[in-house]
Amino acid sequence: MIQYRFVHHAMACEWELRLDCDDADEAEYAARASFDEIDRLELELSRFIESSDIARLSDLSNGDSRILGSEAFDCLQRAQELFALTDGAFDVSLGGGLDALQLDPATRTVTQTKNAKLSIDLGGIGKGYTIDAVVEQLAEWDIDAALITSGQSTVRALGSARTISVRDPRDHDDVLARMTLCDRTFSGSGTLLHGQHIVDPRTQRAATGPIGAWALADNSADSDALSTTFMIVDPHRIPAICSAVRGAAALWLTDDGTLHTHGDIPWAVDA
């Protein structure tokens, strides 16, 4: 089995696929189909593309409704479930309050139920959701072993174990720990290298939690969202959140240099 590497720029980051495959042409076709799927989902999920389903939600007023495509609706629905689970700490409405939207799964209809100017940004969950879609795309090409990376924040190990480094958010050349990832997703968020970009949507102020946080989950959308959530919530809430999300576990680094953990962490064992 040979590993083939492919890269693609989309969703304002670099995507990387490492595919285990016996045939070079098959690997290239599978990668091309996966990148096409990423581009397609960006057209539906990005708030920066005026024609996207998500961007068009910003036009809603109280009582207005809009029917979404299946992917945009599914991603928004999971975001709303996580909004409820985290008591509003994870909020893709840019602070407007995701509870202002009523979702009807039977018709994929979104209705605004409050007087609020909402701008939906799925950046905290959309890349993870897209990784899950790539996994489905690779399955259609009978590729069941791969490493899928979205930017510097989320990585999915499919089918075979991979060693993943937990890098220090204060200096990415330093490694805090290593883990063995297999059929799970690992996501990270931090502030010191890239500046304070994480805001607590409940207060509209910069998050004052850990300096770095990471999440594991069976589902990439969940892992993506939880890594940001763990930067915001009181650490005492983390066990309850993890228990409600399949395969979820948490790591967070406090400013005294202590790495805290909760849940099933697949630490790598050094030889």
C-alpha cells in the first residue's frame, strides 16, 4: 500500500489528503472528487459568498422563512444542538443568539422568530462538517485509510492509526504530547500565536479561558466545534459536554503551563 499526498486551497485554508491506495490514478481521482466536494460545500456554507444558503439567511427578519439545501440545513441544525448543549457558548450567529431561528427538519425550513439582525458564520463547524463529507466521498472510491487535514486546526485519521502531535499554542515548534488517532477527529484552538480571535458570544468579549484547547470526537463537525467551545466554557462544564457528544474528549492548557484532560485520550506510547 502506497501513501499519496494531495493539497488544495479552499475555505481560506490549505486542505491536505494523505491517501493509502495501491493505484496512483485511483488515488488522484478520489482526491479530485474530494476537493470538488469541498469546493461545492464552500459555495453552500460560506457567509462570504452572497449566493450561499448561509449568506442569504442574513436577509431574514422576524417571521421570515427560508428553505435551505440539505447540507446547509444539517450543519446549521447541528450548530443549534451544540448551542443548546453549551448554554450558548458555541454560537454561529455572531452573538445574535442562535435561538432566534426555528428549524423544521421535515421541510428544511429556517424561520426567524425574534427581532434580531443575524449573521450566520459556520466557520467554527463548517470545516469539520466538510471533513465528514470527504470521508463519505473517499468511501465511494473504496479508500478506507487516509489522513484528512483542514488548515492547522482539524485532522481526521481514517481507517489506520496515525501519530498526532499536540503542539504548544505558545510555540508550535514545541510538542506537549502525542496521541494515536484512528477513526476519530482531533481539533485545536489557541490564541497566543494568532492573536485573540475567540469571543465569548454570551458577553461579546474576548474569551478568558485557557490559552489552548483541543477536542476529540467521532464526528469531525463536533470536534471542530468543541475545540472552540472549550476555549470559552468554565472547565467544570467540560465533562457534561463530553458525555453528551459521541467519542468526545478534551484537553486544555492553562496559563500556568498545565495540560488538563478529560475523557478517553489515546496517548501514544513511546518505544
